[in-house]
Amino acid sequence: MKRFAKWGLTMPATIAVVVALVIPVLLTIATTFGEPKGAFSTYTAFFNSGFRTNILYRTLRIALITTAISLVIGFLTAYVIARMPGRLKSIAIIAAVFPLLTGVVVRSFAWLIILGKNGIVNDTLMSLGIISEPLSMLYTEGSVIVAMVYLFVPLMILTLTGVLEGVPREVVEASTSLGATPIATFFQVILPLAVPGLIVGAVLVFTGSFTSYATPQLLGGEQMMMMGTLLYQRAMVTFDWVGASTIAAIMVVITIAVVTIMSRMARRLNPMAV
Amino acid sequence: MTVSLTIENLSAHYGSTPVLKDLSISVAAGELVSLLGSSGCGKTTTLRIVAGFLEPTSGRVRLGDRDLTTLPAHARDIGLVFQNYALFPHLTVMENVAFGLKQRGIAKPDRAKRAGSMLDRVGLSHLADRLPSALSGGQKQRVALARALVIEPPLLMFDEPLSNLDAKLRVDMRVEIRQLQKANGTTSLYVTHDQEEAFSISDRVAIMNAGRIMQLDTPEVLYRKPANAFVASFVGFENLVPMKVVSRDGATVTAEAAGGARLSFSQDVFGAIKDDFVLATRADGLVARQSGEGIPATLGTRTYLGRAYQYKCVTVAGEITANGALSEPYDPGTSAVLVPVPEQCCILDPEA
């Protein structure tokens, strides 16, 4: 009975995931191996196309840069928030998470207005006389990265605040009492203890930005296509379903690989684990 | 190397609530002084101010001829042992112990040698490569002790270091702490709420209440001659009977308790006795008998203590706990007198 309760309670979710996710994903991947030209022909085609591999590399590059910038900004912010007194801390966390209450499209769209030809940045710079011609900031890797960092930093802050709050006060005090300056305590005690959280945050941001669609669509356009937008174009514009499935399969494999590596690192580096 | 610690007129507030009120203590070089009191008495606050984790509202902290008051915590050179050990979970036992040496810029080989020999002294060299999560509570506290001692600090401070250990280990560890402290001759401040622990480990004990020191003395004096009613009840004087002098005849003073019970006291034994005072005794300072000069009482529940019987008594002066001889067990309801044993009694000033 107990056993049934344990498994039975997870059944609805398990069935939903299997039917709605596992089976379709497997079917999608299966179609990529059914080409008459050979099982791996679509993959060879993908990796032989400079256009498509460029998009893959760009996607990886944007995702990694976004992750790196989010880690730094998120860590510094979380460090400050974690040390705030109770009430102020709650307000700061709510403020940090507030952007998550609106949709991804809305938040990406905001950057269109900020970075556009007649956007706030150009208007300000021109009225200050710093530039005479509006800068074209949209449809660059930079604009995509800026928007994605903005999208993902709240997740990073949330993850890291929890981790940094978990560093016991006494451990920091012990370090101080043993003669470690605040900087030494930060690098020798606080940062190492936060590594597992940094990795969890990195996994969240990397998978999110690697697979993003709306942001590169709005801010990257045709020139700065990423895997998500390429996939959409293959499936919905050129109706190349097998090509689109191939892209999806490659994305799944890369995401799983990165997540596996990172969570292995997290487990190895987690000193709190018994 | 051994220096004295002087705490002068320390006051501290938590928000607007005062937690320390003009507190002064001096700990002689090589001495171990305990701060003893229930939670909220200010003992931990005092330790945290000395460590540099809290700022006092006023007052000074001096270690030898150094004034620590405004020095940042990391520059104070104080070995600290925490209640929850506070080991670095990401460092091995060896790295934990060597941490303080590393901060002092000591080269790696020398570091390893000194940390190694300190681990030897606490009997943990075989665990040098373990992480703290793989140690028992007692082992963790030994590592914490080694980590604090290896930097050879002029002052060691302990914040309830044994409260997380089981009873037997607690006794073993406090002997060990005392031996290491004596061998190094390190001036020490020890915070605890456990009277037995404080009395057994310390040269002197400061009993604290509400941000003040009620009495600072050797355990022997505190136990036998408490200076006031608070300390008396803290060290186990169950009976505090307020009395008023009614007549004086040479060295003999006769005083009356509430309800009219009269007792006489010799000023040769107790010194000069004021008109109002409190008679403080433990249960063994009052003997339940059938006759004699004492407080009339009706005996209540009898408990067997091995060396004596103990009675909860109802008297005109209130409830009193007294002992009675094993040879004469009395039943509840028996009328008796409670006769004071002068050498087991203290005469205290009434509470202000």
C-alpha cells in the first residue's frame, strides 16, 4: 500500500511527462535518422553548412557570455542582498524578481524601445551631443546579450541569495578571528562555499539562453539568428521538418551535455554534502 | 607572551535596549575566567565585543598594552572556539588548522609542520585529510580548538564550546581544554550557561545577570560565600529568608523572620550584622528536628537523598527546603523546627 502510494502519487505527472514530452521528443529525433540518404545524412548536412554551424557557434557564444555576465552581476547583487537585515532583504528580493512577473516577449520588447534608432539611449546621447547620428544597436549580438542578461539575472540572484544566506555567520566570523581580511574571507571562504550555487545558477541561465527564441527573434533579427530562431524558420517558413528536428536534436544533446557536466562539478565541489 | 585582558566600563545596546551596563572585568595573564549566566544576561555580547564582531556603545577593551576597542576583528589576534565549531566545510582538517597560519603569511612547509604538530596534540593527526563533515562532534571541537591554538593567540575565547556534545564527552573535553590552556598559559575568556562547567574549568567565574556582573570570584568563594541573593540562588541556596534584627546582646544578635520566628546569630561567626538582612541556606543548612531554636514548620513531602532526607516544609516565613537526619524519618504533616547550621548559612544584604 505504501509502495503504491509512493508510486501512485507520482503517476499523473509521470504519464503527462512521458506522453507530452518524452514520446514526442523521441519521435522527433527518430525522424532525423530515417532519411533515404543515410541515418546521419541530416547531421552531416548540418555540420557541413557554414551558415548553420555559424548559428550554432553564435548560440553557444551568446549563451556562455550571457551566463558569465549574469554570474558576476547576480553574485554581487546576491552578496549584498544576503547581508541585508530581514525587512530590507525581502523588499530587495521582491524588487529583483519583479521583472519575472511580465512575459519574456514584453521584456524583450522593452529593449527594442530602449536600443532602437529613436530609442531612449540614442535620444539621450544625441541630445547630450555625444553622437550626431543614431547608433545602430539593434540586431547585434550585443543587443541580444544585453536583453538576455536582463532576463536571466533575477533567476541568478534568487539562486545565489539562497546559497549565500546558507553560509553560516560563525564560519565567516571564524575566518575573521583567524586573521583573514574581509577580502581574504571572501575569496577563501564565501566564494568556495557559493560554488555549488554558482553552478546551479549557471545551468539555469545557460539552458535558458541557449534555447531562447523570443529574444533573438525580436532583438537579433535575421542577421543574428540563434538555434531557436533557426529551428522556427526551418519548421514554419521553409517547412523542412526533418531539418528542424535535426536542429532540435542537436540542441537537446548539447543542453544535456552541459547540464550533466555542470551538475557533476556541483556535486564534486559541494562541501556541504555529507 | 601572556598578557592580561582588561574590559573597562563596557556598555552595549541592542537597538535601544541596554544589554551591557558599565561592565568591567580584568583577566590576569594566563588566567581562565568564565562568564556564567542564563541566556540574555550579556555574556555572549561581551565576548562578541571583545572579538570585534560588535561595537560597544561605550567602554574600552585592552589586551596587554594594546587597545582593541577600535581595531577591526581580523587584526585582533584572538583565538575563538565556537559552540557549533564553525569549521570551514570545504577545507580538510589540516587546511582548517593551517588557515590562520596562512593568513599570517607563513610559508607552506612551516604551516604544515605547525598545524601537524598541533593536530598531534589534540590527537587527530590520523584525520588530517578528512573533511569536517566526516568527523564526530568531539573531533570537530578538537579541530576547532587546534585551529584556535595554532596561531598562538595572546587571548583565547570560548563561546559555549561544549553545549553540542554529549554529557560524558563534555567532561572529557573540558579537562582537555583546561590542560591545553594551562600548558600554553593563554589568557582565556570562557562563556557558558553551565555552572558545573564554569566552576570546574575556571580560575575565576563572573556570574552575570541583566548585563551586569553580580559577583566575580573563585568557584570556592562563589559556592560558599555568595555576595548577594541573586548569586546565592544561582549557586543553589534554595532558602532565602528575609529577617529583621529585634535585639542585640554583645556579639549575639536576635532576628525575627516574617511570622515571628526568632533566630539568634553570633557576629563572631557572621561578622557585623545589619538590621535588615536575608538568611540564605541550602537545604543542608537547615536541619529538621523536634526541638531546638529554629523556624517552626510543618514537614511536607520527604525525599531520600542518600546522605539525608529532604523535606519540603511549610513555615510562617514561607516555603522552605530542609534536610533531616537519616536516623529519624518524619512523616508528612509532622511539626518540627528548622535549626540553622551556622557554617552552612550566609547573611546577605536584602535585594535593592
